Amino acid sequence: MKIAMLGWEYPPFKAGGLATHCYGLTHSLADRDDVHVDFFMPKTRHASRSDKKHLRIIEVGETQIFPYDRPDSKELSGQFFEAVDKYNKLVVAMVKKLVKTEGKYDLIHAHDWLTMKAAAVLKEDLGIPMVVTVHSTEYDRSGWLYPNQWFIDIEKQGMEKADKVIAVSHFTKRVITEKYGIPSEKVAVIHNAVYPIPEGEKQDIVLFLGRLTIQKGAEFFLRAAKKVAEYEPSTRFVVAGTGDMLPRLISQALDLGISDRVIFTGRLTDEEVKHIYGISSVYVMPSVSEPFGITALEAISAGTPTIASKTAGFSEVFNHCLRVDFWDTDEIANKVISLLRYPPLRKTLVQHGKKEIKLFTWDRVAEKTIDVYRGVL
């Protein structure tokens, strides 16, 4: 089976869970003798390479735009729309060129709205099936506040053109069926997985890690941190990541009087991410809207008990975590304090969480994805 997989980011070009998913899925697919994957992505400053016989990374064009950037100003919008449109056209040309020289693909697999236009054109011109994986919708990215119709239209048209849609959670499937009008039977749910991270020497650190956008709820993390700080004077709070809300969050920490207790790290390398997971005592994911939440799996694999928003797709399948409403900062603070103060609670969540995490493998994701491929072929 020969797959043309269309993506936008792939390690080391990484802004979020999209790169993690594409890396894990392609590597597990490439471990099979009956699958060959060509992964198409923009050319970036740091070349992405494959160490798998059945996986080829094909870089097309060049971009400085990250997959979750949003055209919120006139200065950015032209560059943003132009970059995405140009990339889709270049991908179409490259795939057709390879078909002429190397033979036909069996299937096109696109990830998120960024590559849906290219996938739809290739399906039509080459006469082969199209699968789309939806990692996040415009409703998620906007925090359900003023979603951009331009994105919604592309997502809707792409999902309508697809022979099958893969959603990363039942939460996302509901959004796809209710907001985009896609028939339920057309949508398969395949939850994400994780590569385990080593546990380090724990410190009094409560961690938030993610893009600093309205979707991820970092402002609720800081409000809860203010309350925790009153009872746990030695605890520090780390906000890891970058995004358009960073200046506002720094101001919020100052206004709350906890700026001396909060560390804003900016963008971290992969090794730094693993280190901060390993040494943190509690991980908090207070997302306003979270299709899945791979970061929660990563934290748990590193032996860090996790508090997750009830709206996260992760929460619908993982048992050994504490769940909260993202807006209930009192409850978030209560649970953080409980995990810091009561070793038996922390130990139970860590031990059972590490056992449960073994079920979330990329080989399982690949196997279920192959089932989807076979269904449309």
C-alpha cells in the first residue's frame, strides 16, 4: 500500500501535537512491510529526515508560518493565506510529478485544514481515495469565540470531499457532525498515543505546557496558581511555550502578585520539554477546548500526576487523572494542593497511570489507521 501523506509540520519543525502525531503515525506505519509512506511537508530551516526504509520525507517549498498561526492582523494575513495556498499548489505539483516517474499512489491522507485543498485536487485528478485526519477545528482554535468562517469553509469542504474522516476523539467527532454536518458513519475515532518520557527527580513545580493561545486556558492556570501559592509557599509555577497571549499572561502574573513565583520559559527544545516533564510534581491542562491533549499523556508517562479539563478528548479515554472544569480555578487549586500534600494520592495516580499509558502506543494508532485505509480501498 503506497500512501501520499500531506502534512505541515514534522520534527524538528514542531509547534504542537500535529508534529508529534505525524511522526508517531508515519514511523509505526513504516515499520510494516506492506506500507510505504511519502510524507510531504514544507521545507524549513532544519531538514526533517527519515531513518525508516518505508518512509520518505519530501520537502516542498518553504515556509516560516506555523500551523496554528492565525491571521489576526492585516500585516500577517496576506503572508499567511498566500503561504498556505502556495504550499497546497506546490504539493499537488510534486505529487503529480512523482506519480509520473514512480507510479500511482493508492491513497491520499491529509492532516487538518492546511492540506485539505491539495488533497481534494489530487483525489479528483488522480482518481484515488482521500482520508482526512482532524486534529483541531476552527472552533477549538478560537476557544469557541468568534471562529473564522474562512477556516470553517475549508474544513467543511475538505471533510465533505474526503472518503473517510478520522477524528482524534469522540469530542472532536461530535463537533464534526454537529457543526460541519458530516454524517456520523463517515467519521472514525482514533485516539492519540505517546512515546514515554523518563521520570526525573521531582521538584516543587506545577507545570503548564502548551501554546499560549485562548484555546489552552493558561489564564486559568495562573488564577489557580495564585490560590495555590497562598498555601504552598515553596511551590513554583512554570508556563512553558509561546503564543500570542504571552504578554497578557506576564501582565496577569504581575497583577496577581505572583510574578516572583511564575517562570515563563518561551519555546523549549525537545530535550528541555522532557526535562521539565520529568522534574514537575503536577501537570495542569486547563484547556478551554482540547480535541485530545497529547501533553497529558507525555506528563503521565514521566511520572507526573495530571489534572485535565473535562472538555479534553484525553479525559474521555484515560482513567488515572483528575478532571476539572477549566473555569473552576478553585477546584484546580484544591486538586493541585491535594497532589502536593498527599503522597499516597500522588503515588496511586502515578503507578496506575504508568500502567494505563502502555495501552496508548503508536503501533495501535497505525493499526487502526490501516483499517480505515482498507475500508476506503
